[in-house]
Amino acid sequence: MRSTAGAADASFRSLPDGLSVVSLRIFFHARPVADRFSSMRAGFPIRRRKLSFGLDHIMRSQSQWANWLAGAVCIGVLSIYTFLLLTKPWTLNSFFAHDDALYVGVARAILQGEWLGEYNDRILAKPPGFSFFIALSGASGLPFNVSVALFNAVAASVFAGSVLRLTGSRLTAAAVLALTLLSPQYFLLGRVLRETIYPAQLLLFLGLVVFWMTSKGTLRWMLPSGFVLGWIWITREDGIWLVPGIVFCFLLAPRPVVARLKAAAACLTMTTAVVVSLGLANHSVYGRWATAEIKDATFVGMISTTQSVQDGGFLQGIAVPKAARERLYEVSPAFRTLKPVIESPEYFDFACKIASDRCGEVGNGWWHWAVRYAAWQVGYHQTPQKADEFYSQVRSDIEAACADGRLTCAWRPVAALPTMSLDDVWRVPSYAMQIARSFLLIDRPVVSWAESAGEATGLSLFYQTLNGPPSFAATNLSGPALQQAARYAETGTARFMQIVLDLYRIVFLVLAVSAVLALALHATRPTVPRFDSVQRVILILVVFVAGRVALLSLVGVTSFTTNNAVYIGPVYHLVAVVLALLLFSSVRHWRRASSVERV
């Protein structure tokens, strides 16, 4: 006789793949699959008995009331999320030439059929993945805030659907949907930055990977996951932190070795296709294969050689101190042409805002931008070829001076890393702890609002490209749809958003304590197998978290502040999911151990 779980599984599989995970029906038409890869119980069959352990009953119950509760959670969370994301005003800022203005400007060029726009020091500098999203939103006619809300909701639903397939628990899946959709970053981040979709991109990739882990098919999950990974890779230039987690996805997947190799090949092939396609498109337009010039070997090598110079001493957080720059001007005629720009008053003086002793210097996080802008001002960024020739010449000049003793240079084994002192190394763990306080919500997150800013024409184009989302006004940008930040902060909507954040923090902390207690309880039951498919996913997510925190700690210690919602975004999501899965796994194993004892 066909089981109820089998019928539910057939119903789930009858839905289209995409619709089955986006629709709320994902919480009512899937059978448990978490036990597929952990069905052996110490080599003998186990007779299960129904327990009265309340929390486990809630998490694993397939009763109708549990279904309704899971559905109610999903509907409630989606309603709150939709209301807040669609009414929250955005801060438009066309002054941030390397961030907000760059992303929107490239998107506008795409919409006008100019590919990424006219080449300069910023075009091709950063990967355009986020600009593609803005352009697609603009072409669809949807306001930017609607597109962001839809994409984040779809990504969270796909991931929640994969958790349902993994655990068989509708309430666990509903909890994951709530924890990811109401993540603090979505409400703390109000600027038009790529981080508005970056955590959702990662969730979408991981959701597809987990679906592959719990299904028989390969290509139908790995090809789209490879496409999403390629999109992630061309959205931010610091994708190196993803590599350990990606490797663990295929190492720990509960599939045969051959299946894992095929899946990895399919995923990475699609990822490569996305990256190569961008490089070829740039080559056809600009005459040079590139996805992000700030990662280009020539440019990175030149920046690294300037940072290797020891003449003039070492200043914490400063890439190339003024004394070292003077020595560079002496040995490199090419670099000397940049002196009038670089040594102009308050040039890229952002480090002064971090520490007063850094005033008059260019910080680690801005040195590469300072050099590129100066090169553009002098005229070296007319074409990618001319810029490449200039940076190659500067590097050759400095390396020659290092070789013949005119400069004292240090060996830099990793060119992309900023210069670090021993004191910086010792500060990394403490900075990581500060980041941990933030993503564990020990420190209360507070929503803040800022007026838009920028030149009138630039702000108007900015607003039009985004299809007029709710935004804050500026001194030179006003209208009936634009709000004053100070007035909005006093509205009921703004206060409600802070209340939601405070409630999320309380739930998160309770979840964290519960997960720790459940894990401790589970540790007292050593007879139960400890590494099933759920725990494999937990470990994979932990590796992603560790990679992100390590990167943010290095950058935070050596360059600029990374302990904020802009950069912590993916960690918020992943840690919340880890806690939910850890609680589910621990309670489930406690139940199994109790079943063994009662047999």
C-alpha cells in the first residue's frame, strides 16, 4: 500500500521545479528525506515509539495543525517583509563614485545599449553583476525596491524548500524562511549597494546545492547553481572567501564519489561559462579580456610592488606612507607623473576619519582607487591597453630599483593582501570577536536613516534608472514621492521596523541558547550516529561563515571597518540557519537515542 509520505512526495514532484519551491505549497507537499543517508542504526533495526517530548513533536509532526502553523508563519513573515521592504525609502547618493553611482551608472549604460559605458578608471574596475540586476529591474519597469524584495523572497523560499527536503520538518523550513527574510541586513542597509542582493545570491546557490544533495538528478540542480555561482563571482571581487565552502559542498555531499565529481564538473563549467562570457564581451567592446581590473594581475602586481617599499617606515593601516611615495617618485618617472594628483590636499583622505594619525595619508582600502583615479586624471585610462602599459612600466621601474638596491623592498608572497605588521596579526582574533558580537546580535542593531545626496542631474538620472523607488529627498532632489529622513524616522512604519528588529533579536538569542542546550543534551547520547546529511549541511555553512569572518577580520584590521551590516550580511543569514538546523538535528538525535533506550 502506498504510504502517505510517498503520496506527498509524488504530489511535490508533480509541481514544476521552480514553482514547487517558490510557492507556499512547498510546506505541504514534501516527504522527509533527512534519513536517506543515515538509516543505519548500529547495525540492527530500531523499533520507534512515539515520545511526548514537546519540542521534537512540534518540529517533526506531520499533523494538520503543524501544517497550518507552518503556513501561518510563512504568510505572516512574507506579509511583514513585503510591507517593510516596499515602504522603506532608499538613500540615493551619486557622490559615491566607486559604489552607488558606479553600479547605477553602469546599469544606465547597459539600458542605453552602451554595454558598461565609456572606459575610465572605474569602468571594468569592479565586476558588473549587480549592475546587471539593476538593468534587468529597469528594463522590467519594476521599481528597484520591488525587484530587490522579489529576488530576496524567491531566494529565501528556494533555500527554505531545500531545508524542507533535507529535514522533512515544515516548521523548521518555515523558521528558516522567517530567519532569512527578516534578517537585520535588509533593514539596516538603505543604500543602493550590491550587498542588497549578495546574501540572497548565496542563499539561492546553497538552496540549489542542498536540493541536489537530497535528489537523484544532477544537471537540473547543478547547472542553475553554477549559473548563480558565476553571477556571485561577477558581483563582488572578493569571492575567494567562497572557495573553502564550495569545496566542502562537494566533499561532504552524501552522494557517491562519481556523482560528486560529475556535479562539481557541471557546476564549475556553468560558472566558468558565465565568467568567460563577461570577459569575452568586455574584450569585444574594450579590446581587453577582463572581468574586474582591480583583480587583474598587472594592476595587482603594480600595487603590490608599491606596498613592498620599506623606505620611510611602516604606518598601521597605510598602504604607502608619504615618505615611501617620495622614494617611488624618485625611481619611477612613470609614477612621478601622478604626484601632482596624489599629493594634492585631502586626496583620498578617508583614513583620517578612522584615526587622526592617518590624516594626510591614503589608507590601505583606498590606495588602489587613489592610483587609478590619478592615472585617469593624467590621461592613462583612455583605453585599457594604455592603462595596462602604464601600470606595467611603474611595476618594472620599482622592481628594478628594488633589485639594484635603490629601494629597500619586502617580499610579498600574496600580492593581493595589504601590508600587515605583527601587531595586525595579533589583532585579527579580537576583531573577529567584535564581528561575532554583531552577527550574534549581542549588540542591538538600530535602524538609521540618511538623506540622499549628490549633484542634481546625477541624482535625477539615478532616480530614473531605478524606476522611482521610495527614496529620501536631498537638497536638490525633491518631489511628492520623496520623504525627509528626519520626518520618516518619527513615523509608525520606521518604529515598526525597529520593533521587528528587536523581536528578531530576541527570537534569535532564544534560538541560540536553545540550540546550545540541545547540542549539550545530544552530546550525552553517544550511541547515536553523529554525522548525517543535516549535520553535513551545518558543517558546510559553518565553513562559509568562517571564510567570511576571516576575510572581514583581515580587511578590518588592515584597511577599513568591516564590522557593519554592509559586509556582515551573508553571515547573518548563515548563522541563523545553522542555529535552526542545529536545534532540529540535536532534538531529533535526542529522540532517536531515547527510542534506543526504550526498546
